Amino acid sequence: MEIIIVASPAEVGRVAAAKVATVVAQNPSAVIGLATGSSPQGIYVDLRRRVQAGEITFAHARGFALDEYVGIPLEHPESYASVIARDVVAPLGFEPTRVSVPDGRAVDLESAAKDYDAAIRAAGGIDVQILGIGANGHIGFNEPTSSFASRTRIKTLAPLTRQDNARFFDSIEQVPMHCMTQGLGTILEARQVVLVAHGSAKAQAVAAAIEGPLSSFVPGSALQLHEHATVVLDEEAAADLQLADYYRYTYANKPAWQVEH
Ligand code: GLP
């Protein structure tokens, strides 16, 4: 796992965006795994800058969102379908029909979840998956004790997650109780994963995911099993890491040919 510690949330976004941009520059029809939440916003801001500068285009790329709420209408401003359309598809210039979001409104949710995994496979698999991490260590909406082998499926949101996400709704009661999320097994199949975190609220979860034991109790620790995982952090999110100096040393001495710009 590559751990990169930088000075600010904006720099987290820029460094992580460089990874995604490299993939898209090499393969304009790349398949991108898209995360919602506040953590990846800086990535999308920097990718937009690159699109505007003519460095890359998402016009031929394919996108798959990580997760979706179950129990709110598609047109709700906080449905992840709305968030992805607003924060990712429009600003980056994706072709809307080439971006999929799990169908949290399906009559048969179990089939819809299976179909989602099948659609990812049919698209050739995800080339680069963008991820944030929850304060309880979740990735996507894979709450603690999610199986490392799990596929896209329905989950019940942990009380802490509902509390954390209440800021996007008028009250905690309006935060859905259920969601559909790519599984940890689904996420681990992406060819590359880039996880971003900033702020002290994430420090414990980040340390447990990177340096703690492999445990479904900390879903983010599943990334230790991935052969091409990068974690980009600001100083606050990196505060509980025991080997922070080693990660800084490694990054500072990274061979020039391995550095994305
Ligand atoms: C959300 C999302 C996750 C996200 C995490 C952290 O509920 N389902 O994909 O990574 O929780 O959110 P934030 O980045 O807003 O802190």
C-alpha cells in the first residue's frame, strides 16, 4: 500500500486526482469507480481543472458509483444518483448514459444488486476506484463486520453513519436506514484503488485500516489485500499513524518515473 501524506485537503485532492488522470490519459474509455461524500470532492475539483485545461476527457469513460441509499426517490437532492449527476457527471463531462449508480429503488433489490456486479464485469471491471472512509472504518457503505468477500448488496446503515450523514438532510430521521453498496469483494476487484481522507475525525479509522490487523471490524483494512492501493491523507487524518515518518521518507524518495503529475 502506498501512503502519501500531504499538507492540506486541496493537496489530497490534487495528488489523488493525478492518479485518476494518469489512468484516463492512458485509456480514455477507462472505467472509473466513483465515490460520494465530502472526502473525494477535492479530487473532482482537480479533475475538472484538468478537463478544462484539455489534459484529459471523460467523454468516453465509463463510471460506476460505489453506493446508493435505499428508500429515497431518485430526484431527492441527496440520492447518490443526484449527487453523482451534479458533482461528477456534469462537471467532468461524462456521458450520462455511461455512468451507473446502484438502483436503490428497484422492486427486487437483491436482483438489482447482482445485476450491478454483472454490469461492472461486463464493462471489463473498474480500472480505478475512488474511495473515502467513514469514521467507523467503512468503505462504500460496508459497515463493520462486512465480509471481505461481500458483493454488491443491501446493508443497514450503522447509527454512526446515519449521524455523520445527517448533515446532508434536515434531520437524522430523514437519513435512510438502508443502502445498496458495492461489496468489499467487488471493491477489491478494481485494478487500482485510491482512498482519500482529511481531518482529525478520520485519524483513528485511517490508522486502523492501514496499520491495524486485517479485520472485518475495520472494513477499510481489506485494502491491505489489494496489490495497487494508494491512500492520500492530510496531516490531521495521518495523525495516528505509527509509521508516518517512514511514509513521508518513502514518498520523498519515490523514483521520479513513478510520480504522477
Ligand atoms: C459515506 C459514503 C462513503 C464515504 C464515507 C465518508 O456515507 N457512503 O462512500 O466514503 O461515508 O464520508 P465523507 O467523505 O463525507 O466523510
